[in-house]
Amino acid sequence: MDSEIKADDLTYLINHIFLPQKLPQEDDSSTAGTQVLLRHVADSAHAFKDTLRQQNVDIGVVDRWDTLFKMLQSMEVLHQSVHIPLEDLRKSIDNMQMHGTLTFGLVLFSY
């Protein structure tokens, strides 16, 4: 986990995590911003999962957070560019397990 965040990345995170959907007024979305957002959320999920393990929380809860973390890692791979490479999408789908989660874009589909 990288504890140092650039000022532009921090602004992007604030705009997309804390501010209402209509702010900022212009579209500031970017591939780099999406990567920063996904990395931050994945790092936070990983840290939370580690905290749960240290506190001896029910293993089922920890497993669900592990699934979420793996999903976020897949999303990072898929969102490395504006267009999702077909081969990366195929690998992501091939790596899914029964009762897992399919990720596509920022929309989550459970099956």
C-alpha cells in the first residue's frame, strides 16, 4: 500500500468519494483517476480485511471481504485503459468461481 498520495489524485478521490454526484460541474473522469480510485478502495478493503482477521471475526465475513478485494483487483486490471481489452475480460471471466462475483465496468453483477 502506498501511503503517499499526489495532490491531484487526492482531489480526484475527494470529488468522487465525498462530493455529491453533480459536483464537480465538468466531467473530470480519466483512466488515471479511475486507477487511483480503484487502488485506494482496494487498499482500504485489504486493510479492513486484515483488521477483521486480527480481531478474529467470523471467517465467512473475512471470506466475503477477500472476494471483494479480488474483485477490486480484477477491476484494476480491466480499467488500465479507456477500452477494456477483450483478452483481459476473458481472463477475468475465466477466473470467476461458482457463487463468485462478475465485474464489468463499475457495475457489479452477482450470480
